[in-house]
Amino acid sequence: MVQGICGCPRDNLCDDCLARSMEWLGGTAASRGYGWANSVARRRPGLLARPWPALEGRAAELSAAKVIDLTDDRRLFARLLERLNAAAVRRWDQLRAGEEP
């Protein structure tokens, strides 16, 4: 969990600490998204016929579970969730284009 650099509460980061925390943790979220897309492609290759699911319903729940451990701050959580999803979509599109998982 991220503690604010300036001492702000970790569940209510100030804008500066939010930006810094995103710099620190954004790559972690992206890596998890990339790995998740690879994992799904290996286990369920038939799903590659479809686009990556939208960030809603069950897909949103699964995505959230992959970044919930990184922060208590709602704004940072939302940004990390978006970063994870963007990386998963990007990797999924690469896999659909023929790259190996």
C-alpha cells in the first residue's frame, strides 16, 4: 500500500502523491494486465476470436482484483484499473494479430 510522500493519508492521497504513486505503480498494473491477457490466451485460445471484454461486469471485477492490493486510494485505484485494462487490451490485440503468448 502506498503512503503519501508528504504524509497525506494513504486512502486520500493529495494530487502530488497521487501522480507520484501512479508513476511508481502504473508499471505494475500494466505488467499485470499484460500477463493476464497472455494467461487467458494460453488457457482459452478460442477467445482470441473476440475483442478483449469491456471494463464492466465480471471483467471489471476480475480487473479490480488484480490491482486492489496496490492502494487504498479510490482515485489511484481507478487509474491503476485503467492502466491494467489498457495493457490487457493492447496485449490481447497483439495476440489476436498472431503474436505468441
